[in-house]
Amino acid sequence: MKFKMFAVALAIGLAACGSNPKSSKDPFKTENLTPREQRALAAELYRQARGSLDSSDFSTSVQRYELLITRFPFSEYAVQGQLEKVYALYRSFKPDEALTEAEHFLRDYPRHASADYVQYVKGLVNFERDRGMEAILGLDISKRDTTNLRRSFDDFALLIQKYPSSRYVADARQRMIDVRNRIAQHELTVVEYYMRRGAYIAAAKRAEQIVAQYPGSPATLESLDLLERA
């Protein structure tokens, strides 16, 4: 009977929290609760956090995962909450926070069954973080800094190296090809800049690097043409 009364009170508290995650009333206090009640509370909080994630309410899901991890750090739901929080932050367009959480997870749980997934998400974050309004509007993004693209390439390469049997390897390989082509295209814009300035020796050296480092990329043929002209 006591547990049933607790469950009813928990449901009422969660309903209030669901309508206003920042409510001053805290239905997740753990004082004076039995282990069974604490487990039920952690399970319900995880269920609501996952529900927010599944409904694409990523901001709310992050708040609820943080509450779950803070209040029940040693529960079976806390680790899963940390894992799913990485994805929620990624989908919330918070790349720096997503990368930080991913690195913490991989440091704390290097042998976790989903460690490959977290490594894959790291690659996705860096792969997409520079694709803003420029890409949406069809503007040329080849002249932008390639630091994050190179980090993405390294993230995917590490995934393939450490988890060769991962289900994410095939997609990672395709993204690495795309990253490689985008970096080559960026390098090509540098060659074109040198050509316009009449710096033909610098242009020739940069074009040679593209041919040597990115063979088979779409930028290679144009690099050969510019190399000949230089």
C-alpha cells in the first residue's frame, strides 16, 4: 500500500514537472526513500527523459538526463542517460557540450557496448558543425576553415581503427571520403588565390600537394590543370 501511494504521488509530481521542467517544486527528492522507491523514481525520470528525446524535445530531454545523472549517479539508468544525453546535445545544436560529454563518456566507460556509437557521434558533431546557413542557402563553403572537418576525419578514422566491426564503420568511411573531397576543394581555392596573385611557385607547390594527398578527389583534375598553367 505504501508503495502504491508513493507511485501515485510520483505520477502527480512528474506530470507537473513535464509541463514545466524548471518548476520550483522538485518531485525527485530522494530523502527518506527506500532503495525500491529510489529505483522507481530513477526509472520514471529516465522514461520521461527518453520520451522527450523520442519526441524531438531535445532541450527538455537534456534537462531530465542531467537531473537523472545528478540524483541517481549510481543507478543503472545513469549510464544510459549519459549516453543518450550526448545525442540530445548534438541534436540541440550544442556541439561543444556534446563533444565534452562524449569525451567524458569514453573516458569513464571505454569498454561500454555503445562506445563505438559515442565515437561515431563525435565524428558527426565535427562533420556538421560548420554546415550552417551558408550550406542551406547554397553558398560556397569551400573557403571556410577546415579544422573541424579534419577533426571529423580523425574521429571517424579512430572509430574504424578501434571498432572495425561496428555497425557505423560503413557510414564513417563514406563520410571520410566526403570530408577528404571537401578539404581538397578548400585547398584548391588556395591554389586559385595564388594564381590570381601571380604567385606561381606557391600555386604549383600547393597543387602538387593536392595531387599527392587527395588522389581521386574531384579537385585533383583541376589541380593538375592549374599546376600545368603555373
